[in-house]
Amino acid sequence: MLDYDLHCHSTVSDGLLTPTEIVTRAAERGVKFLALTDHDNVDGLEEAATTAKSCGIELINGVEISVSWRTHTLHIVGLHIDPKNAALVEGLHHIRSGRRHRAELMAESLARAGIGGVLEGAYRYAANQDIIGRTHFARYLVETGHCKDVGSVFKRYLVKGKPGYVPHQWANLQDAIDWIRGAGGIAVLAHPGRYTAGRKAMGKSTLVELLEEFTAMGGKGIEVVTGSHTQPQYAEFARYATKFGLLSSCGSDYHGPGESYRDLGRLPDLPMECIPIWSAWQAAAA
Ligand code: AMP
Ligand code: MN
Ligand code: MN
Ligand code: MN
């Protein structure tokens, strides 16, 4: 069991628990260092930090930035960012501004497939109306009986090639890394196993090119242990971390009760050969 959980979501993006509830739950589960990493948004960090103080755990300021790279959507986690940094705040604002339009197109596309009224329905699930996303659509489609769970909605409707999927231009990779570094943070490639699996997955040679670009652009870390990796993927991405000189991160990517494979703080240790991402800020503090 690790003391660190460096990836999770609150109602500020597509999580089910408020920042206070997330931090409280993490503390109850023995997490000592928690990063809240909402999608394209840092608005939950102040509340999370206040709660963390009263629970006696350390809150690491985080964010998960949506990026378009070639034909792929990537997620870049920023850790130890200054949430007040102007360029970061402005960049995140810009990414968020496209979400409403994408949501409208998704709803139109689902309507053409015979499922109407989804836009209003999805918005009811978005506690933060600014950050409507596919998860909110999925929850609504489960509520209305179209699928049995969120995972099935994604498979049937919300991924590339399916009726509710709408391609979208997110931030570019260099900008996301620059915003994170400019805000004093460390850029981490989130859940790489998600990019190499599934129908429109990137091949291994493309993954290598991505890791080359990511490190050349100033990226420093890679998630080795995450809720969406299998055991063989822990070993696989530990090898990539070593090969590319990247620090290894771990996080549940918890979204809420009943929706996530891994609960907060319920992660196996990083493989032995990994240099943990927290060595970067421990060294800085020493
Ligand atoms: P968006 O940023 O609106 O495109 O939504 C991305 C979010 O959808 C991710 O952060 C996950 O929370 C969720 N998601 C993506 N793929 C899946 C999947 N296959 N099953 C369940 N949730 C998923
Ligand atoms: Mn999410
Ligand atoms: Mn993600
Ligand atoms: Mn996430």
C-alpha cells in the first residue's frame, strides 16, 4: 500500500465527490499525500487544501490537462503546480471553452442515432457546468436505461467510431507542458496504457515517438501504477520509465463510488526499479 495517490477527480470536473469528500475519503483510507487532478480545472484545490489541513494529510496541487497529439487525445497530469499562475489559468480556461460546443455536437449526433434530450440530461450531472464531459453523458445514459453502466456507455456510444463521439481539438502537447512547468509543476504522462489499447490505439512505435517528444518538450514523469493499468502494464511502463529517464507516478484516477476500478489509496507499490515522482520535490525541499 502506497502513501501516495497522485491522480483523482472531484465534482469540479467529472468526479462524484466534492473536493472535501475526496480528501476526507483519501485520509480515511490511509493516503498521506494526495493530488487532486481535475480535468482542465484547478478550482477545487483551495477547498481540498483546507480539508487536507484539518485531516492532517498533504494536498498536492494538481491538474489533468486534455491534449490533442496527432490523432490521439492524451492526458497530461501537472503536479505541484501553482494554481494561481496566470498562463496556466488562461490556458485551462481556453480548453474548457470548447466543451459546451462539443457537448452540443455530441447531443445532436446521439439524437440522429435516436436518443434525444441528452444535452439537458448530461448537464444535470455536471456539478460544474463549465466542464461538461463524456462522463456526464454516460451517467445520464445509464439513468435512462440505455446501458447498464458507465463503461458500457463509453463502449457503445462515446469512443471513436461510435455515434456519440465527436472529435475535438484540445491543447497542444508543448503548451500543456509549458503551462505546467511555468506554474512550477512537473508534467506527467497519464495512464499511457490507455493509449495503446482499444480499437484506435497507437502502435508501440508511435508510443516511443510520443515518449521521445514528451521528454524533449520537458515532460518528466509517467504514470506506471494507475487504476486503468493491468499488472503486466505496471512492468511494461516501468521499463519505458527507465528507458526514457522518466520519474514514475501512481494514482488511482478515482472518480467516485461504484465507478472506479481502484479506490483512493488502494494501489500496489511501484515496481522496484522505478524512481518515484516524489523524489523530485523531496530533493527540492531538502
Ligand atoms: P472527456 O474529457 O469529456 O472526453 O472525458 C474523458 C473522461 O471520460 C475520462 O477522464 C474518464 O473519466 C472517462 N472515460 C474515458 N474512457 C472511459 C471508459 N472507457 N470507461 C469509463 N470512463 C471513461
Ligand atoms: Mn475523468
Ligand atoms: Mn485521464
Ligand atoms: Mn483522470
